[in-house]
Amino acid sequence: MRNGHVQTIIGNYFPRPPFLLSSTPETVLVDPRDRSRILCHCHWHIRPDHTDAHNPGPLTDQRLTVILVHGLEGSSASRYILGLAARAWSAGFHVIRMNMRNCGDTDHLTPTLYNSSLSGDVGAVVTHFARERGLQRFALVGYSMGGNLVLKLAGEWGRQEYLCAVAAVCPAIDLAAGSDALHLPVNRPYEWHFLRGLMRRYRRKVALYPQIYDPNIGPVRSLREFDDKIVARYCGYRDADDYYDRAAAARVVDRIATPAFILRAMDDPFIRFTPATHAALAANPHVALVETPHGGHCAYLSNSPGDDIHWAELTVTRYLQHIDTVPDGS
């Protein structure tokens, strides 16, 4: 399938094997000021002397812990997250499937909205599990909006003792360019899909926190208009342009000092890199930027047999295995 739209649509629904891993749910405090919490689903490799998978105690082994971050209007149960979680766990890694704020039916855990600037939430998850479980080696993997979050955190942190690697599939790191691309006529079905989900979520927040959110915001006809009327208003930005500028990982990719793998399809319908961002990525010796002619948006269906048809998940897992065996991550 050499058409990016066909890849994107079919890739979103293409079946995977049943997800059979048991998980331990754990909420993580990400903002003490308003008690905002997020939900993580954890898959631990338990030591032989522990029998309770739901209370494994400290996990002080040197096993790599992989934190997976979904895209816009996804969750820890998104198909691509489940597919990669199963692969990473089978490769011997601890796996944490993280929900962004409000995602995965967790609107009640925070009075805030979620947005592309909240890289600190990913950092809070790393810090929490390093402190509570004694884990010392982490890798971050993000898709689309989640890719922006993990790359933004890597740039903000620079060299950090816990962070071994970061990987991003089709990351939305130039937010303004991506938002404008979504509004092109050919991409309007994607934009409407995202808008329907975002507006449903906003109405839930209005019902939960009527003292904070205004139900009468008028019509919202584009993602940029949603970001201008709602995200900017309730998340502390002047307008959509201010939000796109301050929340974009493109601002800090030149400061990434941890091994980073970025996978991008050139026929992705709406992910765009500006020339300046592309140059910054190419100039950073810690970043491996792989651009393929085909793959669509987070799809990457190949002609390989069986579950290997999901090429991005296979490739990211191989990258993590490489990082795990090469001391300096080169």
C-alpha cells in the first residue's frame, strides 16, 4: 500500500493478536498544585522470589523500563500501544503504558485539559517509578502527539541519569505546520475525527467542572480554532500561535543529548517538519532520523508475514534491544 491515506486508515484498524499481558494499574501524581493524576498500566517482569504481580515490591534490577505514550485522542489501549507493549515485554523489558491527562476515561483525575506542552507529565512518570520501584534505566516511546512529548522532554532534560533512549514514530514536533496541514481539504476527515473526540472530551470536562469551563464557546470548525478558543484559554497561552510555538518539541530538539530514534513517513498526510527543524535534527549527533517514502501516519504496514506486518513496532523494539546491549547507546 503505497498511498499514505490508505496506510493510515487501514493501519488504524488492521488486526493484531489478542493482548494477553496482565497489568498493574497505578495512578501517578503529575501536578501537586491541583492534584492532577494520570493512569499508567504497568507490566513487570517479577523476580522469582515474588509471587504477587500486582505488588512486586522494589524492582531494582537493571532491566530497561519502556514508557509508551499514545497520540492525540488515543489512550493506553490504542492498538499501536498494545502491539508495541507486547513486543517490548517479550523482549524482556518492563513496560508502562501511560495515559495522558483525561485519556483512558480518566477525566475525573484532573481538573485540567491535556495538551502538547505537558512533557513534564512524562518526566513525572519517570521520577515516580524511579523513586517508588527503584528503577534506574528508562526509554521513552511516543507516537504522533506522544512523540512530541517524549522528544520535548529529552530536549529539556539533556543528559539525564535515568534516561537511556527515546524513540518517536511520526512525531508532531512542528505543531503549527501540522495543524495547518490537517485543515487542507484532503485532510479534513482526519481533522473532523479529532475534533469530534476533543469536543466530546470538552463537554465531559464542562459537566465535571462547571465552575471552570464555559459550555458556550461557540462553533469550533478546525483544530486551530479548538486550540485558540479552548486550549489557549484554559492552559495559559495567548492564542493558538503562542501555544504552538511554546509547546513544540522543535524548539529543543537541538538540545537532545540522549540517543534518539525518529521514524517519519514522507507520505504522512499531516505531519510536517519545517526546514529549520529538519536541519536541527540532522545536525544533532544523538538523533537518528529515518525517513521512509511510505508508511502513512503511524501505520507502517509491510508485506512481512504474521505480526511482523506492523513494521514500526518491530523496528522500535529492535532499536530498544540495540540500546539495551550497547553501553553508550551509539
